[in-house]
Amino acid sequence: MKNLLADKSSGEDIIVKVKDVTIGGGNLTFISGPCAVENLDTLMAIGEGLKAQGVHMIRGGAFKPRTSPYDFQGLGIEGLKILKAVGEKYNMPVVSEVMDASQIEEALKYVDMIQVGSRNMYNYTFLKELGKLQVPVLLKRGMSATLSEWIYAAEYILKEGNMNVVMCERGIRTFETITRNTLDLNAVAMIKEHYRLPVLVDPSHGTGRRELVKPMSIAGVSAGADGVILESHITPDNSVSDARQTINIKAVGEIMEQCKIVRSVL
Ligand code: PEP
Ligand code: MN
């Protein structure tokens, strides 16, 4: 089989720049924000808190791929405008999910990095379109995707010429039901050993439980992750989506501190 562009043997490890934030290359990057952008005031307050904790980038969903079509679907472009306003106010790059190729051009007016959600990892026309641009892409693992399917999804983007791909392990479906997903740290260690793409862990979706977010963040960094994505809110219980796995701003700071300690020991 042909050597993949993602293989370590194909070149140096890939480092992705999102404005002045660097992902990979030995950096430990923290991205945080609410599952969904809810309104300007709430996101401003979250952004202020996250900035004070030293978080590097803000994330918030505007196009929400909800399991049920009756659940809150996100604010759409209005949400992206809010995200951009908060990012500019606190001088933090922003990342948000786009659900298909038709939304890319409009979204790029507002976001610095595009998230491909778990449910879209197999959307190859979308991946190819992202490959034709130089936009940083956060590629979440499909919830039932094997490691090689996930790597091939990245390869669809790389092959078109866009090397700005960051992998995100967000948990896979297993027989376990107590946790929402199972954060697959094998995959993180495999990517660090064999592939040249940066990889982040998302222990919020990876566990579905806020009390597990700290230990699994630390575990992710121990497995070699280049950073952590945390769902956070000023009042987590009031989050319109994914409240059960959302942590408060203070907890984000504590997790960052502990992850940095672990990284320095390693
Ligand atoms: C999210 O990031 O809020 C999200 C929907 O994640 P995933 O695509 O991993 O389910
Ligand atoms: Mn979420």
C-alpha cells in the first residue's frame, strides 16, 4: 500500500497554526467553550473567564448536529457572528463546527478553524472541499470509526493539499452505557507513535460526565495528546446542550494546571 501523507515516514510532524496559536510541535493547547453558542452575553462572560485562565482558543457550536431533530439546532450564522465578536474581544482564535461543504465559504467569514464533527467524518465531499483550502481543520473521530478510517478521513484533506489537520479523539461507542462514550487513548498513543498529525482529546464527549473530565484530560496528556478540548460554561447546569458533561470556568483552570504538570514530568 502507498505510504500515506499522514505517516511519520512521509515527513516532519505537522504543526498547525491557528492565528497565533500553535497546535503540535511540543505545545500543549487548550480549547474550551460551551457546546452551543447560546447568546452574546453568555458567550462574552465565558470568553472573559476562559481568557483569564489562559485558554488558547474558544469553541462553540452554531450548527449543532443533534441526534434528535426536535432538539436545539444552534443559532447558525448568528452564532458564528457572536463567536467572532467574542474571539476578537479577547484576542482568541475561534473554532466551530460546519456540517457540510455548502457552509464552508460563509463560515470562513467568522471562524479561524473548522470543526468536522463526529457524525460527518465520513462526508468525503466535505473533506475534499476542506482539502482545497488552507483552513485549519479539527477532525473529530467518527463515533464508530476505526483508527484507519479516521486516518483515511484526514488523508482526504491532506491529499488535496491542506496539511492543516488536527485530529480529535472524542470517544467511541462501546458496550458501556454508564459513560456516554469511551475515550480511546490507544488511538492517541498510536497517532503519536505512527502518524505526524497533532492530536487533541475531548474528554467531555469522551465521557459524557463532568466528574470524569479532569482525570481523563490528565490521562489524555499522559498518552501524548497535544492538547485538550473542554466543554465549559459559566453556569454548566444551564447549558442548552451537553450540560451533564460541561464544567465551570474554574475547573478549566484546574485541569490546565494539572495537565501542564503532567506534561512537564513527561
Ligand atoms: C461538539 O463538539 O459539541 C460535538 C457535537 O461533538 P461530536 O461531533 O464529537 O459529537
Ligand atoms: Mn457538545
